[in-house]
Amino acid sequence: MLRELTASDQQLILDYAYQHELENMFVIGSFEFSDNPFEFNTYLGYFENDVLTGLGVYFGLWNDITLHAESTAVIDAFVDEFVKQNRPLKYVVAFQRHALPTLDRLQQHGITPIKVREQTLYLLAQENFHDCSTGAEVQGTSGDIDGIIRLGNIMDEQPADREVPENERARIVPEYEWLLKQAGEIIAKANVHGLSQHYAQVGGVMTHPAHQGKGYAKQTVSATCRHWFARGKQLTLFVNNDNTPAIRAYTRLGFQPIGEYIHAEFA
């Protein structure tokens, strides 16, 4: 049986997600990053004999579907329900074994991604960490949101001062950002966009094109790692399999590959 989960099911969702913690980092993080994730997100549960055996989540701020189930039939049921709800879809992001059947079912509905990136999940344990931070990195504040958006616009080859919708601004949690600045401008950054009991997931790594090749990504990622190691976390991050410079940089920091991932983008 499939049903939509409500705030009263929060502990049920978390108990299920923690059975496969690394595979459900975004789900767990949705409760860490928001006081009321049900305001933005839709959580579907699949039950067999009153036991939750699958979890499907639509992240409203990202237009992103993440599904987790051991049965392809359950994944199909989640996809069918989200398609029925006519949710705008921008991304499917999941471990390969969950993402591939999700994409197959979407294609049966005539929904085809415009780009599919094969990625690898990397893990950094503290004993393997080679710290490249210098102390110049600073933790973000609410006053940095516009600068973070500006850098993101530049990296996306859009006008730096492009008007940004409020839902995009709401995605930024400034205190989870670590920044490098020059003459008051943010020139490099990294953040944590997934959080659970044992792990913090690094993302949003950017360096202004005029400042690339200087090791700034390693600095901001290192500062992020130091911050979360002090809070008892191990660090994870995703890297596109064809991004050789990033793979080289992260392995030098001590990250090691542990799983295959899919990042699919839709129109």
C-alpha cells in the first residue's frame, strides 16, 4: 500500500532512512535543514504488512525526486504517483541501483532526461584527511547570500546580477557555507548540503573562473571538513566521473570512492 506521509510520520521516515544512512542523506538532511520540511516536500511511503518498505521523496525547492526501495515494483509505484500528481521535475539524484529503475519508469511515461551524469560517492574519514586550509576561509553569514548567488550565476555563465527567485534564495543556508574572499568578493566556496547522525555531505564547490588553478577549492573543502570533523562527522561528496581535476584534488585531501551515483537533469 502506498500513502502520503505526514508530519506525524516523521520518526517513521527517519527510522527507515537511517537503515541505509548514506543512501538517504538528502532525506535525513531535509529534517536537519528545515523546521517544517513537509511545507516544501512530499514524502510517500510504501507499506507491506504495515511495515514501511520503501520511501519516495519529492523535494519541492529543487523539483527533485529521490526514491529508495529494494523492489523495482515499489519504485514504479512511486514514479507513477509523482507523475499522477503532475509535479514539475528537474532532477533525479540517487545511488545507481535506485536511480536507473526510476529513470526507466519515467521514460515509460514519456519523461526523458536531457542529461545524465555518472558520479561516484567519495568518503573522507578523519584519519585520512590531508588539510589544505590556511585560516583565510570564513564561515558564511546571512550577509553573504547575495555574494554566494552572484558567484553561482557566474559559474552558470549567467548575468552575475540576475534576479533570483525567492525559492532559490531559500536553498542557501549561509552558516553551512565556507568562503574565500578577495576585496570583499567571494571567489571560492564550499558547503554542506546533506547532514545526518554520522555524515556531512560536501557540495556547492565553486571557484570563480579568474581564480581557478590556485588550490582554492581544496582550501574551502578542507575548511568545511575541519568544521564537521569537530562535530563528529565523516565527510562525503559526489564527483562527476569525467571530472579528472576534481577527482585528483579530492583524493589528495584523502577522499576514497565508495559507491556509484546518478544525477539526471530534466528540462
